[in-house]
Amino acid sequence: MLDWLTIDNVEAVIEQYKSLGPFMGIFLTFIESFVPILPLFVIVVANAGAYGLFWGFLLSWLGTVAGSYAFFLLIRKFGKHRIFRFIKEQQQIKKLIHWVDLRGFTPLFILLCLPFTPVVLVNSVAGLSNLKKKYFLFTLIASKPVMIFLMSYLGSDLRAILSAPMKIVVSGLIILVIWGLGKLFERSLNKRVERDLRTIEKAKKDKLQGM
């Protein structure tokens, strides 16, 4: 496998991908919002390698924003249907929905800025919450560039990265650090959700006792 991973072979694959046209770059990032097993990082890097930093970034950004918003609208319209009941009945999602209703789009913005956030979970929570459509669209438009640009930057000059092993190591470490920071933030967010919900419940009990 590593023997195959040469600059010429990678560039040949990128050229074949480019021949499919820019629509494929948008389509794959769009579909990834519905099928999270697709490797978004690989798709974004391929777009940047095929079309350059600017156009690759733009195609990936348009695709992922459109896909996430379409998934959000789907959940918003059919979220109460029994097909999606298994999503809404998960305890963690219930807590996040309630918390988003209290805190608004700020926590969603931070989560969507992180490259390894489970977007299906975030989009589902947003769709099942009372967050207004225009606010979620604004959140997507504003947050996605951070994640997409970072991935596009790594993929925009694959020859320079692959020709220098140290750059591969540095790029890998950057990705690892971002992943680690994302996980730390998720844990911190979960603790904050639990703390806020406990405070709300305590306030309700105190109010009832005082009546």
C-alpha cells in the first residue's frame, strides 16, 4: 500500500477525479451530510488537489452547507414521524435538543467549526430543536469555512506534502491535535449541558416548593 503511495500515482488519481467535473466535488460533500461513513476529509482534500485551494474550498463548502441544511430541513419536517423516533428518543439527543433551545446557535456554531464533529448528530439536534431555520443556515454558512479551509489547505499542494516526509508528519500531528481538541470540547460541552440542566431542574423544584 505504501509502495503505491507515490506522488505520480496520487496525482494520476486526482486527475481522474478532476475529469468527473466540479459537480462531483459538490455532490460528494452534499451526500456526506446524509451518509457520515463517507470520508469528508478525503473528499475535501481531493477537491483541493483537483481544483486548487480556492475552487476546491468553494466546491466543498457549497456541498457541505447545502447537504447539512437539506438534512436539517428533512429532520425538521419529518422528525416527529416514527421512522425518526429512534433518533429523538436517545437520551443524549434529548438533552442536547433542550440545551440548544436554551442556548441558541452558539454551541452549534462551535461544534460545526470542529473537523471531526458528528455532523449528522448536530444536524439532527438542530432539526428537532426550536431553532429558527434562518439561524441554522447562518450558523452553517459561518462555521463551515473554518473546517473546510483547513482541510483544503492540506490538500491544495499534495506534491509538496508527499515529497517531504516531515510535512506529512506535521500534517498528521495537526490533524491529531485538532481531533483531540474536538474531543476535549465535546466532553466539556457534555459536562456543561449536564450542569445547566441540573441547575434548571433545581430551580424548578425550588420554585414549586416555594409555592
